[in-house]
Amino acid sequence: MTAEDTPVRRRRGSSMADVARVAGVSGQTVSRVANGRANVDAATRDRVLAAMREVGYRPNSAARALRNGQFRSIGVIVFELSSFGNTRTLDAIATAATTSGYAVNLLPVLDATQGAVSTAFTRLGEQAVDGVIILIEAHQLDEAEVMLPEGLPVVVVDSSAHYDYPIVDTDQAQGARLATEHLLDLGHATVWHLGGPPSSFAAARRLRSWQQTLTERGCPVPPVLVGDWSPRSGYETGLELAADPEVTAVFVANDHMALGLLRALHEKGRSIPGDLSVVGFDDTAESAHFWPPLTTVRQSFAEVGRRSVDALIREIQAGEHHHDPVAVPTELVVRNSTAPPRKK
Amino acid sequence: MTAEDTPVRRRRGSSMADVARVAGVSGQTVSRVANGRANVDAATRDRVLAAMREVGYRPNSAARALRNGQFRSIGVIVFELSSFGNTRTLDAIATAATTSGYAVNLLPVLDATQGAVSTAFTRLGEQAVDGVIILIEAHQLDEAEVMLPEGLPVVVVDSSAHYDYPIVDTDQAQGARLATEHLLDLGHATVWHLGGPPSSFAAARRLRSWQQTLTERGCPVPPVLVGDWSPRSGYETGLELAADPEVTAVFVANDHMALGLLRALHEKGRSIPGDLSVVGFDDTAESAHFWPPLTTVRQSFAEVGRRSVDALIREIQAGEHHHDPVAVPTELVVRNSTAPPRKK
DNA sequence: GGCGATCATGTTGACGTCAACATCGACGTG
DNA sequence: CACGTCGATGTTGACGTCAACATGATCGCC
């Protein structure tokens, strides 16, 4: 409209001072109105509100943060190739944080090397956050020198017990037990297991729990198959497994690998669940529509997100350290990929 | 623990003044070192660096932002139930932004009602961001009063041409043409289409391009089937389609629906690609392991993310408005779900 | 009617950083 | 040796907000 064409566009908006001038009050009164303090005359308040609208006032959060020493913002450290679970958890974290009046700062780790993780933490130091949720698998932390700024509240979403930070995660052990017992209860002599990468604590927990459940029931423990969470690794394992008629039941550590495994079994002409029962872990949005629809263990990512934000905010606001790990229970969803073994 | 229990926990760290005191220099010199200015004596620089380490100095980004009138941070408005594509794009955005030295602020829209979208924008006003990328489907914007703070750089990731903001998106039309022509080239008389929800501009573009391709080739245009992106809606449509022997080729607007459709065809005993060829859109990580592996159109979410960040940063730094929409090309990935029609 | 309580509003300064300007010493040149 | 230059370093103030304190007006009560 006007001829004001500043070449360098510093987005200096209007400040309280501008509003104050228009409304004919002091800056402090504007501040009181902006923060909803009670001790302002109704007429004055209206005048200020009108002035705010007129000049298009929006509070400057940098100034506010500087003044208060708080950012009302939390950082979330995620690994670049955010896995299915992490994505869902991130979603829940964002929702919970927003509901609690906190902003969410994404801090991606650009690659898996030590340096990159360290860099993420360094960057963290310069970020405007009051606390951090770590969403990468803990073994990646191990390798990096974990140099978190002292006094920065942290919550780790993982199943590792190695750190001195509050921990929130799905109850991996309970979920794996659910899966294994389901297959055993159907009458299978034992259950094979396709696990995730050994570097993942979650994978380790699921594996251990599967082992333990078999042992408790007096079942033989077959050799462990190792995958890397990807459908491809499930597919490759599936090709091997299809050749062994002894195998009648498999517990796969995530649904993605289960998908690849199903494909391999189809290719080899093995019927599911007729020849082989399969249970997954996660319950992705697609799992109900695999062929056949997959029996799986449903994780409550929403709950994990919510709990971790709660824990972090409590830490931020009260300095409270909640050292008991939070384990969010899972739920078995039975579909068509599991059935009793064929009579011999 | 100690007796000093400040009720309000202000996380005041050490400031430049502290470093300056320890190093025996002025705050300004510390500032120069922190910002890598050249005109500092080497010995002095080392002394300051040592002092920084000693007191654990980290720059206060709030103060910096206040001083500079810039936050070096961009906001990304996302819809709560971030779809597969949005998640991938977000990932790419985060990576690109970080690489360019910008932080990423997540601004989730908590539900689809008008009020919620407006709230997100209002909140935006208080956020510390230099610009915004809008990742929700544009029709949701339509419904809300779009009240973006004036002068705030914005980039929209969508296929709508309704807005006065720069737009970046996958070239939906080109992708849909690729899919349709592939099926036609195999010898199918025509191609059916299971589209996404009409409210989605992306879905509309794919649909229009499919229609146009058929018309250009002089093929009959079958009635449009409408889904909602979910595997379930694909499944339901699949049940209908399986009953119609006329149908030999289907282009499904996303891989999730294609998965559901495949399941329905399996259930009805129709063979793929023997009886029916299916092409999807997206190329998710799982699509290669569907049964059968899915022929699909690969979107480059990474490219979309990168380009939108680039556009936004250019806008922020140069005030440049790039009004030509950016269309990122797709690529057809041929797998086993497509084949020539059976000879009659 | 005098005095303290209550309430609206104003004034001041500090949060941490950094651009702009000021200072000071060293060095080169005619 | 007087003067100008350049490079290192210091000093000041402003960015926008808000707590703490200050002011001044109104009201109730003995």
C-alpha cells in the first residue's frame, strides 16, 4: 500500500509500545491485557484489545523467552529415517505438547555416525528448548559421547536401562509374551522368532521375553533369526523358513518384516495359517489388510507419546525426576494369520 | 537436595558476561569469538574458547533472536493424523532445514474443525518462526479463515492453485498419466480408477489426468470409484470390483488403498495380475513386498521437502516470491501386479 | 473527616546479544 | 617526527517483555 520498501526485511512487527501508543496507555498495561491479568479496567481492556487488532500486534516470543528464561518449547531428537513407530510417537508427542502449551522443535540426526549424533546434541545447546525427548534407539547414543547440556531435562523413549534419564516405552516384554503365548495356546509345539537388529534394545527385549516364555512352558527354543526391521529382511528369512516343514509358528518382531515374510511364503506356495502361523508386532494401519490379515501386537504409540511429554514437563516445571521406567502395555489383535497347527 | 530451592526453576545458564569475566575480556570480544569474526587475536580467541568450555557457555537463542529480529526457525503446519506422504515430506523438510541452519517447529492442527485450524494459525503468531510451510490438504485451509500474519513467508505443499503463496508438490498429473499409460500399453482396453477423497486436490489432479489420458487414447472412461486413502476403503471397493469380469486393469490413487484392494481380490479368488492388473501411487517402503509386489508410481518426497524449504528460505532471506508452482516429477516402478490382459 | 486498604495504572530496569561507535597502540610514510 | 591507517578491543544502547516497585485515586470505617 504505502511506499515503505525496506530492502532488508527484518520482520519487526508491532510491539507493545506501538499498541500502548495507540491505546493511550503504558506498555505495562498492554502486557497485563496480553497476559490476561485481572486487574485491568474493563473499558481500558477493550481499548487495548482494539488497539492490538488495529496494529496487528503479536507477542514476540523471543523477548518473552528472554525475559522468562523459559521457551515453552521442547526438542525431539529423531533419527533421519524415522521408522514407523517413531513417526507415530512423534505425532503423539506433538499433540500432547501442543495441548500443554509447549511448542515442538524437531532435531533430526542427519546420519548414524557418531559425529552426526554429537552434532545434534551440540545444535541442541543452541536451540530454544526447555527439555528434550530422545527418540532414537539408545545404542546410537552409546556410541556418541553423550554430552547433553547439564541441567537440561531429558526423557528417553526406549527400552534401555542404561541411562540416568527417565524412560518411557512400550512394554516390549509383555507384548512378546502375548504373541508367543497366543501361538503356544493354539497348540504349536514351539515358536520361532525373527528378531530385529541386535543393536536395538526393543528388539533385545522382545527376543528375551520370547525365549523366557518358551522356557517357562518347557518348549524347545529354536535358533534366533535376525532381521533389520525391513520388509526385505523378512522376505529373505521367509525364503529360508519356507523350506523347513518343522516350522509351524513364527513370531516376527515387527509388522514390516512380517509382510516380507508373508510374501516369501506365498511365493513358496506355503499357506497361511494352514501350514504356518505368523504373528507380528506394531499393528500398523495396513496390517489388517495384509494377505492374510495379520495377527499382531498393538502398541499404543499415542500413550507412549503422551506419557513422555508428561514426564518431561513435570521435570521442567518441578525438577522432578521420575526414575521408574514407564512401560506402556500392549494388546494382542487376533486376525487371520494364526490358527492351530495341522494334525499330523 | 541443597537448601537453595527456588520454587520457580529458571534455567539460567552462563552468559557472555560470565565468559568475559573468566577470560578477562569484554563481552563484545566473546561475542566476536562466538560468531567466528576474524578480527580477534589468536591468543585472545584461545583464552575465550577455554573460558567458554570452563563455564559451559551456550549462546542464548532467545536473546539472539530478539537482537536480530530473526529466529532461524521455520514452522510446519501438519494435520494430526499425518498421512504417509506428509510424514515422509516432513522428514525431508526437517533434514533440509537443519542443513540450512534452520530449526523446525512443528505446529500440529489438533482436529479438522474450523476452529482448530484457526487456532493453529493464531498460535503461529506467538511462535518463534521466520516462515511457514503448510502441509495440510488445502481444502482444510479453505474452510478456515486463513488469517496468516501479514508479511510472514509461506509455502504450501499441495496441488491447489488457489492461493497466493508459492506452491511445491509432486507432479500428480504426470504420475497418473504414467500409471494409466502403462496399463494401456500392456494392452488393456481401458483402466478403472479408485480415487482419493474429492476434498483432496492431489486426488482430483490424479483423477483428471487419468480421465484425460483415457480420452486422448480414445478409451472409454469407466465410472470413478471413490475411496478415502485408507486400506479399508480399498478393500471395500475391491469386493465390488472383483464381481465385475469386465474390469481388467485398475489404477489406485495410493498404495494403501491398493493393499486393501489386493486383499479383497485374493478373498474373491481373483488372480493378480492374471485376472486383473493393479497400479498404485506412492511407493511406500512396503509396496515392494505386497502380494504380489505392487507396480506403482514413486513420488520423491525428499525432493518435495527440499524444494519447499529452499523456496521458503529464499522468500525469508530475499523476500523473493516464486510464483511458478514447482512440480516434482514421479517415476513408474514396474513390479508384478501388472501384466497384459488374458486373451479372450 | 482522617487513615489505611484496595485497585488501576505508570516507571524502571534487567534478561543476553551484538551493531555501531569509541579508544588505543603499533606501524608506515614523507 | 607528525600524521594517517589499521587492527584489536572496549563501551553503550536497543531489541520487546514483564516483575517489582511507585503513584495516585477511590472507598469504607471508626
